[in-house]
Amino acid sequence: EGRVTVLSWRTNRPLMEAASPSPISALTFSPDGRLLAVGWGDGTVRLLDPVRGDVLWRRAEGAPVTGLAVSAEGRALAVSVGHRVRVYRMMTGAPGRLGRDATAALAAPEPTPLR
């Protein structure tokens, strides 16, 4: 089972929890810390409000999520599944686009600097 618990830095008490029967395979916060993207071993991606615990959107990728990256401005989420990268708009979950350098950096087996 995979479980994400977000704790308050002031009180060290849980703000929210999300669980799945599958292990967590990737997670990342938006640059402003207001959104949390979680990838699961069953291929599910969820965008969460880390304070309220609301699931803002969910997508089934069909294979384990191997990486997540949020664009610097926080408008796009890149999801890596095997050798494939899909991009979604953060607020809606609708298909989106990233620049070629950002997509290549997420899919690369070794870290690649963004230009």
C-alpha cells in the first residue's frame, strides 16, 4: 500500500492523507507548494490540494509512473511512464505541452540540465 501524509510544519500534525493499494512511485510539489502531484505504481496520477486533501484530478496512465516534473511557472505537469512522457495542464488535467528541453530532461536516464 502507498500512503502520502502531508504534515504541518508548525504543529507536525497531518494536514491530509492519500492512500492507494499500489506503492507510490513519484511525487512532486508545484513551485508555490499549493499542489502535490503523486504517481502510483498502478499507473495512476493524482493532483492533490495538500492542505484540504482534495483530489483535483486523476489520470490513469496504464503503467507505473516513473517520474513527475512541474514546469517552473507551475502550469504544466510532465508524467513519465516507461519511455513515454505525457504533459497535462496543472489546474485542469487537460493535455498540454512543455518545451523540448524540459521533456528531454524528465525522460533522460541521467540528470540533464535544463537550458
